Amino acid sequence: MSETSPAPSLAVQRSAPARPELSIVVPVHNEADNLPLLVERLKSVLTGAVSSWEMICVDDGSRDGSLSVLRLLNASDPRINAVSFSRNFGKEIAIAAGLDHASGDAVVIMDADLQHPPETILTFLAKWREGYLNIYGQRADRSGESRLKRGFAKAFYRVFASFGETELPEGAGDFRLLDRRVVDALRALPERARFSKGLYAWVGFPSTGVTFEVAERQHGVTKFSFRKLFSFAFDGLSSFSTVPLKVATWTGVIIALISTFSAMFFLLRTLLYGTDLPGFPSLIVSIMFFSGIQLISLGLIGEYVGRIFAEVKRRPLYLIGERVGFNARAVDHPRGDALPPLIR
Ligand code: UDP
Ligand code: MG
């Protein structure tokens, strides 16, 4: 290839809408009261800090009029865009959709409830300009959360570290800044089970943490119950590790060994001392114990088969009901392509 080859596409690139320097992706589920406040705080932080920015709110099936609030916000500032799902798909998928629609050179992901202080974005930007590509916010302390929740979180990180092949930085959540290269890498991951905390760590790239204080939720209540957090934790473990399956295998091997030795013991005892009938309770107990283990192992395999089933169905990750804003720029989102592009 010659070094001085002309670039005929340059004129086209110039006339196309410029990519903003920063995109802010916000998953939104019933946050109508928080959104105007969030936009206000973001505007005052971002003015002067970046040359241009856009905001992408993903309305994840809200029922409190969040979408009309977003429409109003877009009317007063076209940098605020919104994607509205056809129903609630969950925060992880909302983030994936936000990344699909973001066009900035860097993308910040943050919650809508102002628990992630917008001021921390300035530190993220400083680290990004130093050359880090994957910058995660780390909670300074979890004192705002109940002791039980903190205990479970700690246990989860410990189990994940010993089971998974991927290391999770402790206290890192979804509040982070990702360089375009990291975003493209994440978007190229095809899986439907999106444990994004694990995916961010899995893609790698030069990473660093920035501590921040978790603020109080401004309005409304948390959407994550204990049940949801548990199933989230199991999703994380099962999509990053096959160790639970191996546990079943090893338990089986150990029990088989024990039963071989006990069979030999009973055989010898019978040969030497003859038979006697007692032992009924121990028989029942051991039958119950082994059927329990078998059921647990079957259930574990079932969980993985279920996940394989969800992946092979190849359904789109999300369905979009409506897009607000985007200045009619084409949005390329391979995972939601079941619907024709709906640009309003
Ligand atoms: N969220 C979402 N879909 C859901 C649940 C939550 O998009 O099904 C959003 C929510 O609007 C917020 C963020 O995810 O912006 C974090 O949710 P929340 O504050 O309830 O969680 P917590 O901070 O308690 O972990
Ligand atoms: Mg919150």
C-alpha cells in the first residue's frame, strides 16, 4: 500500500455528525424524579471538562413517566438522548444497549439515582488522559448498606476469586469510564447472560480504580431485592466458571471411594464374624444422603443447560420501543436488530 494514497472518504467523514468526546450511559428504571437533577449536576460538571458530550438514557420499562421526562429533557437539550425498551429487561441489558448506542471516544456508565457522584467523572477523565482505558469506580465503604448485604457481597467476591478464572476488583461496580476500544471489545462479546462486572474485568486493557463515596439515593427505592442479588450472583459464577460442575464430579468420586472401602469392611466383617440384621436407620440415612447429592448435581447441570438453551435461542438481547434524540444519526446495534431502525 502506498503511504500517500488519497482518502476519498474524508469529505464524507467531515460532513457526518462528529463523535462526541464523552458519552454518559444511564440505565433508568422508574427514576423520573432523579433525572432532571442528574442532568443538572452532569451539565455543571462536564462544562469545560470535555469538548463535547452526549447522554444516553436507557429507559428499562419504567412505569412512572421517566420516558416523558426524558422527552422533555431532550427537547431542552439535544445532547440528551433516550432509548426506550419494550419492557423491563434488567440493568445489565440496559447497560449493553447504552453501549450499543454510545458514540463517544470514552463512555461513562452511571446510575440515575445520584448514588454515583458526577464529580468523580473528572477523576475518571484525568486517568483516561493519562492513558488508562478501563477505569472503575470503587466504593470507599459499604457502610450505607446493611451488614447482611455487605457480608454476602464479601463472600461472593471471595468465592468468585477462588472459582473464576477472572479476578474482580473488590467494590467495583458499574460506575466506570471505558475507552472506545474497551466498548468495542465488550460489544463484540456475543453472550446473552451479561454479568457485566465480570465482562469488564475479562476484556482487560490497562485498568485502574478510583475510589468514590456512595451518596444516598435521591428519590425512590432500590430495585434490587435479596432474591434478585442472589440470582445475579449465581449468574456471575456460572457464566465465569465451571467449578460448580466439577464440585459435583469430585463429590461423586469421593463418595464412590468411601462406599468401596465400606463395602470391603462389611465383607470382611461378615466373613469373620457372620451376619446380624441391624443397620436399618443407617441404610435409610445413607439412601437419603446420596439421593440428595444426585439431585443437587442434576440441578447444577440443569442450570448450565438452561443457560446454554438461553444462548442458543439467539433472541435479540433487547427490543426497542422508541428512540428519542440521536439527531437522526444511524444507530448500529447488532443485538437489537429484530426490529427495523426506528429513528424519531
Ligand atoms: N435499573 C434498571 N433496570 C432494573 C433495575 C434498575 O435499569 O431493572 C437501574 C436503576 O434505574 C438505577 C440503576 O439501575 O439507575 C441501579 O439501580 P438501584 O439504584 O435500584 O440499585 P442499587 O443502587 O440499590 O444497587
Ligand atoms: Mg442505587
